[in-house]
Amino acid sequence: MIGRWIFVRGEAMGRRGWTALAVLFVLALLLLLPLRLVLGLAAPETISARRVDGSVWSGRIADLNLGPLPLGTVDDGLEPLPLLIARPQLAISREGFSASIGPSRISRANGSVFLPDGLGGMPVTALGFADFSLVMSDRQCREAQGKLSLTLASTSEEHTSELQSPMYLVCR
């Protein structure tokens, strides 16, 4: 009786059956690949997080930091189209911010990031991004475009002001 319910038996399956089973196994492995494993292997040293949950296609990263930039808890997923040209990118988003992050690359960053500790010695409370892209190579800026704005804290805690003059990043 139990033999009827077992559909995978060594002598009953031919070459085509084993091939189909191997393809299904690899497909399931790719669809359910843990994000924690991928970030641990592929992320640069400048990325840190408190907790990583979910699969590589749809996950959540708690307290994500890109170097000194705290992004907070973000939802993310691997973008399939850039994989076709061997340039893996994670699409991250949270309320008020979204970006695409790859190795040595940040692209399509939009929104604002609050800086509770400021920016070095400057009294900056937030960074604003509008279609901002940055390409790094050997820890140096190679290309930057888009709009970047700073929100400065005033001497009075009630008021903040946004820096209105354009900022230019110089890449050498």
C-alpha cells in the first residue's frame, strides 16, 4: 500500500526523471535562498546590520548601515534584470527612502535619511536624495550624479533649515 504513495523510487525513475528532480531542487534552492547567506558572502565590509530575515528575493534588514549612513530597517529584494548582465543589485525601501544598492554602487536613491549623531563635526540632521547615483572604485568616487541636500540644525531646537545651494561631488 505505501509503495503507491512513494513516487520517487530508484528503479522506477529513468534519466529524464532524475534530471527533472535535480532541476526542481536547484530551482527551489534559488527561490528560497536566505538573504543572510547572500549578504554574508557578497556584501562589502562597509555594510552592517543587526538582523537579516527572509529570502534573497523578498527580505527585511534591521538597522542597516552603509558605512556611517544609518538607513534603519528596510525591506529589500534582489533585482532580477541586473543579474542578466552580472551586476547584482538589491532594491531597498522604507517609508521615505528607496535605493538600489550593488557592489560599489548606489543608484536611484530618493528620499531622506535622518542622522541622529550628525555628520562628523557638522550639525546635520538629515541627508536628502533625489535621483542620486554614486559609483565607487577602490574606495574612491568614480562617478556621481543627482541631487544631494543637507538639513542643518539651527541653534534653536525648534527650527531646522535645508541648505539651498547646490552641492557638487567631485570624483577623480
